[in-house]
Amino acid sequence: MRTHDAVEVQISSITRGAVTLETANELRDRLREKRPLRIKWGADPSAPDIHLGHTVILNKLKVFQDLGHEVIVIIGDFTARIGDPSGRSKTRPQLSKEDVAQNAETYTKQVFKILDPKNTTVVFNSEWLDRLTFEDIVQLASKVTVAQLLQREDYAKRYASGVPISMHEFLYPLAQAFDSIHVKADVEIGGTDQTFNLLMGRELQRSYGQKPQVIMTAPLLEGIDGVEKMSKSLGNHIGIAEPPFEIFGKVMSISDELMPRYYELLTEFDYSALKKEIAHPKALKMKLAWEIVKRFHGTGAADSAQKNFEQTYGKKGIPEDDAWVRVHKIKPGTYWLPQLLKESELAESTSEARRLIKQGAVSVDSVKITDEHAKIEFNAMQPAQIIKVGKKKFSRIIVA
């Protein structure tokens, strides 16, 4: 294959599903150099787990790896302590070193559920940012004007509405840009909410005598609420390290309207073509859930998750897999049901438990209980009973 054709094949594969590329010609020029490019992705470990929203970019990084390029994953243990202001209407709370270190540990393990460890370098930006002197920071800040920073949409909105912007928030895009300088990034990938930070990397690389990085933005994945972008802080996320049944159940909870988006960004399937084969929305969603669980936990886990989901929700029965069921051990005796619900973590309080019982949401061994004063006897002759609350909360009460 001619060099021109080979480069165009790479460009086509790389840009599939991307939102913006700055610029395509610069990327072509670098690919023609016939060397492994250094592809940068930075993630601040502001929460302990990687979720499906992160995988949209990780999938793109894997495409680069499959084409022979090197991925540099920067764990922002320093920048996480500043707090990324992207998309924020107010100052983000700063994290402690201890919180960041604990979160970073899970990130370094979970990225390799997608990326090839042989072509991935994981680094922590505290390695170089902690060493900067105040003079270094002043020199870095001198490359950017306040007017440039206020071009950023979220800064401009806050400034116009009188919402305070702390000085450390202005330093965040400079710190992220310095990461690009330090690792000599050829390409940086981020979500569309990171566009300003990525462009800052290009500008500062020029100021430091480096060829400016190509930047690519990927779409933001909506959370299971279908409204906000996926975020653990918003409670609308699906973590890739969550148990298979949790992932399966959360995927099944998304709206039919959101399905095409999830298929496009999280799988290799063509939704339109697949819809011709699988007409029913529930079956389509079941396949989506199965494929996502399979990717992160394997075929066996996906099969088990689907079987238990169908049994629990389709037949309104009890799941066979104990992973779906809390286990609560008690001594023989007679127990007030509301207190038992609280102790087995099926209700936050006895008041909530009584309300659930009166609503008819509680059953013991498939027998609905509506008396809030009910007492249940447990003895060695009947060593285990299942308490069910609502559609998906179970506790196996074991006499021990």
C-alpha cells in the first residue's frame, strides 16, 4: 500500500466518531513521519472508578494503539488537587492527597481493561508539577493573558454573572498544558468539554519551542438519566468495575431513545442495521447490556447477569445468583420486620421500612406483608428466608 493510502486509512479509522480534529493536515504530516506517535490522555482521579463515559476516549486510544502508536496516560494526581473547572458553574471542591492517591490506584488498574499494557505508559503529573518553582509558574503564566482565559465559556459566564473565579482555577488549564509540554505529546484526546484545555496545550507547546499537538475531541456520553453527561458525582454513571448485575441492570434502565447513542459510542455494532434484525426495543437493550458486561467481565458473567435479570424482572422471581442478594446472618428468634429491613440494609430506617410495608412493597419468601407490626420467626428448621423490597432489593436471612 502506498504511503498516501496507508495514511488515509489511518485517518479514517482514527476520526470515526470524533467531534473535532485540529487539524487533519497536521495529523497527516505526523503520520507520514512513519514513527509511533505519542498520544496523550489525561484523567484526574476525582472519583475512584472509571465509568463508561471514560471508555469512549479509551476506545479511541485503543484505535491508535492498534495502528502502532504509543499511548501516554497521565493520571492527574496533581491537577485533581486543583479541580478542573470545565463545565462548572462554581468552584469545584479540592481533594486531599490521600483521596487522590486512593482513586488513582483504581484508575491505573482499570485502564488496562481496554488498553494494551505493552503500548501504554502510565505517569503521574505530580512527578513534574510538584517540582515547579514559583518562578517556573510565573514564567508559565506569562505566556497567557487574562483575556485569553476569559474566552473560555464557563469562565466568561461566571465572570458575567458575578460568580467568583479563584486564581487557582485559572492555573488549571496551564497545568494541563504543561503536561503536554513535559511528555512531548503529538496528539491529545479529550471530551468536548476539554476543548479549551486542549487548545491551551497547543499554544503553550509553541511557546516552549515544540511542535503543537494535534487535538481530537470525542463526544460526551450521557448518563443513565439521559440528560447530564455521565458523572459519578451526579449518580448517573455505570462503572466498568461494578459487579456484572449492576452494569446489566443500569444499562437496562436507560431510555429507548438513548440506546442508539450507547450503541454508537460503546460498541462496534451498527444500531440501524441491528434494529432490522432485532425489532423489539427490550431485546435490543438486552443485547446492549450483555455486550457491555461481556467486555468488562467476560461471557460467563454476561450470561449469568442476563439470566438473573430475566428471572428477577421478567418472572418476578428471586435471582439465583447470590451476588444479587444481600446476605444477613441472625440468631434464632422472632424479629420485628421493620427493624429487620433496616439491619439487612433494605431500608435506611425503621420509618422508611414501615412505609414500604404499608405500600405493599415487601414480601417474605414470596408472601406479601402489609402489616407494619409484623414479626417473623426464624429458627434452625427454616435456616434461610428471602426478603424482597420493591423490584430489585433482596436479602437472604440466614439463621446462624
